Amino acid sequence: MPVENEMILDDIIRKKMFHHVYQPIYALEDWKVFGYEALLRCKFFQNPESLFQFAMKKNRLYDLDTCSVQLALSSINARHRRFVNVYPSTVLHSFFPNFLNSINTFGRNIVFEINEAEKISDMGSLKRAIIFLKEKGYTVALDDFGKEESSLRTVIELEPDFVKMDRYFAIDLAVSKNKQEVIKMLLDICQDKNMKLILEGIEEPADLAVAKALGVHFGQGYLLGKPIPITE
């Protein structure tokens, strides 16, 4: 249920009144688990995005974002890559370099997944921030390519290590020549820029087979594995 209460938001952040579920990302070449994406869940908000939007409205997005990253990293070991979502404004925040120092103990096997639900207002600054992350030994993914304002320009400008295609492209991929052509085009760009492509939202065996045949590097979706608590 929605909560329009600043005090409860403060408790959620300060007391970490949320948890994460983890969804596997598979390498389609050999069907091995490549990493896990941490997805926040909170009993006070049915839709996690609503919690982040509320935090954004109350100028607490950075606090919630970094708190979520820290909890996600502390809950899963570094054997696999750990994909953690962050908003552009978090990466651009003046305190973010200090935050990176605080998570040193979790290793460098971390992929910061840039969440494009927040409009990128300063592409140049974000590009410099991504270069800084790479220099520190982290890798970067651009989330939800093909959704809303996400575009080829963003991919070319930011040059992330991974491009995650929105689940729209996985739905009926086996019978959609247009979607197959878009994926081929993006794969060509990835090859030129030394990036890897992750297709999200794979739910049907036929779509998975076509993704593999096209040369998609990694896959994520309910067919490959549902988000589950780390205890499972």
C-alpha cells in the first residue's frame, strides 16, 4: 500500500525496513550463471518503483539508493557478479566517491546498473562518473535499453560494459523480425565498443532459442530463474 509519510520513509531507510530478492543472469553460450541482480522489496510499497519515486519526491533518493546497495552487497557473496541498481543522480552525488570507499570490503565484482527511470539531464557529467567507476575497478550496465527515453545515443555516449535490453524485445522475439533486426544492430555496436548485451524478460523457450541463435551474450527472465530471497 502507498505510504505518504515522511517519518515512515525515514524509518525505512534508517532501519533498513526492506530486503532484496536475487535473479540470476545466465551466459547463453554455456548456460552458466554469470551474476545476480539484486531487486529491492518493501512491505510498505507493492511496487518498489513507487518507493524510489517517493524518496525522490522527498529528496531522499540518494540515501535510499546507497542504503539499498549496501544491504544488497552484504547479503550475497562475491563469487558471482552482483548487479545493483543506482539512479544517475546517485552516481553524480558529491558523497558517492566516499560511499564507494565504504563498500571496499565487498570487493570489486560489482556491476552498477544505471536506472534510466530518472532522466539523464547531464550526459557529460554522467559519462565522467562512469569513467571514474571503471577506473576504480567496477563495471557498469545501462538498464532498460529501448524503454522510454533510453536510446542508442545514450549507449554510444556512456559506453557501459553491459547493455540491458528492455523485456519488450524478448516478448515474441521468435516471431518478430523487427525485434531480431534491432538486436542484431545493437550486437554490432556492442562488438565495436567491447560491450556485452543482456536480454531481460525471457519467458518462452522459443524466444530464448532465438536470442541464443542471434548471439545475445546473456539472458535474464522467469524462464531462466525467478527472483528469490538469498536464503533459497
